[in-house]
Amino acid sequence: MSARSWLQTLPRKQFFNTLYRCNIDNHVRNGFLTSSSAGLLNPRQNMLLSSDTVWQDFDAEMLAGMNDQKILASFTEGFFGGFVFGIEGILLRAGAWRVLPVYFTRFPQSRQSPELWKNSELSKDDLCAVGTKLFGIFQLLDKHVSESQARCSSYVDYGFGSDNYSFAGCHRFSVTRFPSLSGAPVGAENPKCQIRISLEGFICNPQHDKSWIPELGKRFHALYARALFANAVQAIFNNRPLV
């Protein structure tokens, strides 16, 4: 990573704006819980140990020139390549990933699946292929990019852990375009519509239907998710096309 790229990952004004203005809830949407990704890591539909959603709405004109794929790719770059994830990334590259490498029994495994270990390997323009592993413990399980720009979410799912053990979870990054309060129609060319960027995540025990995460642990996880979200949103604004 170049010195300039590294400096862009450090906290800037947008990071603190998002950290202060974003919303957080301790639930995730049913559509996420019933998705194919959730079925891979929690086939028995055991209770969730922890869940949260962080989101923020923006005027479309603030992200002019960025389609859903670029927004999601930039979010991914900021999430896994930003300073908040930095220490975790260093530990994983040093070998910590061997403690619980990502693996899901019903997900097709291929020796040709790409594996990314460096921040510089993350694209700010395109999402990785389904099956790509990141830092040994995350795997891209599913993605959907809306072509219509109507009120339909685009998303990408990254699973972690394993259904063979007592710890697994999933992060969903999503983008939704919808009308503003004034009722203006949705469209990438319409600066009056709104864009919602969301980070949803949950953790479960695929083997046993019981909870063991203390309340303090859940609160820390929520704070960490909020900081990761702010770092990822900062990357989106860093990658906006020059006007």
C-alpha cells in the first residue's frame, strides 16, 4: 500500500461525521436471516448470539457518478482495508486465521477460489467473485447488484467461522435507493432520491442452540461495527469520481 493510500485509511472528517450520525439497531432484517448465506452457516436455525444493523441515509447527489457496485466495492475496501480493521488484519496475516479458518459444509469449495491477504488487493471499483476468501477467515458467499436503480437493494455477504464449530456469522453490506420525503422518483440520475448504506451482521452457534456472549461483549461488538461502518463510508467518499 502506498503512503498516500495508507493515509486515506486514517480517520478524517467523514469518519467522525458518520460515527456521530449513523443509526444502529440490535436486529437484522428477516430477509437476511432467511437468505442462502444464513442457511449455509446456521443450517439448524439456532438462536442468534448477537446481531446489529448500522445504517445512514445520503442524498444521491452526494454520491453522484457511483453505481451500486462501486459503492459496495468501496465499502468493502474501507471495511477490510481501513485503520479500524487494521490490527485484526495484521493478526490474521500473522497466522491467527488458523484458529478458525472459514469453511461451510454446503458451500462449493474450489482450489481455484481467489484468496486475498493484502489491503492493496481489494478493488474500489468491482466486487470480488463469489467464493473469494479474505484474510483466511472471511468468504464472499453471495452478491446481488441491482441494474434497475429502482427501489431494490444491492448487497454482498461475507461469512466467517464454520458450521462445523460453535462460532459462525455473516456481514451483509447493502445499498438501497428510494424516493426522498418530497416523493421524487427513484433513479441514479435523480439527485433528489435517497441512498441508504447499511451494514448488517449476526453471530450464532451452529452446533448448539444456546447463548454464551455476555451483554458487555454484545455492546463492544456494536461499537466495533459502528466504527467499521464509519471507516467503510469514509472509503466511499474517498473514491467518489472527480467532478
